[in-house]
Amino acid sequence: MIFQPVLHPLDAGLLEIGAVKSGLSFPPRGWFVTGMWGCGYILRHRSGLVAIIDCSQKEDDRWWVHVSVSRAKSIPTHDDMALAKTDFLGDRYAYSVWPSRERYVNIHPNCLHLWALVDKEDGRVLPEFSDVLPGVGMSI
């Protein structure tokens, strides 16, 4: 069965807060929707990378996009995470969250997550950590 997504999950959050659409194509090039996940989608990239993307309002009353990224036999690489971030969130800032040990949940052993705030234009909620390091150049 082929699924025909109607709305990018980020756009669903933007519409809820009355903002403009993201302008991101969905599904992104190279990704194929393979199923539904709650109010979001399960997608597979032609490289074998799997992503789940959804958007929901959290306990802070703000809308957040969640992108779960996994591989069958290994943890996603930096390049995998960069691909998923760019394809699903564009230039919006995204964050990886490491909760306290007692709040940690591990449903899939080879899965990493990205979170992006919807109701700010660039999604940024933390200070800018990138800097120019003498003798090194730009770093984050």
C-alpha cells in the first residue's frame, strides 16, 4: 500500500498556531512514506535510513516537531542525522535531548531523535554555541 501524505507535520503545527507554511516538500526527495505513526509518518530513505516525523503540542503548550532517525543494524551517523535534519526541518534549528537517566526511554537500540520548536521562525531556543576558534575556524 502506498501512502499519500497530505501535510508536512511541521506545517500541521504551524497551521495550529496560525503561522505560514514551512515551504518544505513532503516527502522530501529520496524518502518514501511507508506508514502512519500517530498523527505523523514513517518514512524510508533510499539509503535504508528510517525516520518517523510528527508534530504535537507538549507540556509547555508549544508545538514541537519530532524526528526519530534509525538504522536496522547501527546507530545513525552524523551524516544521517544531518540529512534527516535538512530534509525534514530545513534551516530550522533542531536539538538532540539527553534527559536524566530516570526519564530516558529506549524503544529502539539504533535510534536518535531531533526536536524543533515550531512557533519561532528559526526554531532556536538555546543561545548560539557556534564560534570561530583561533587556528581551527568555525566550530560548534
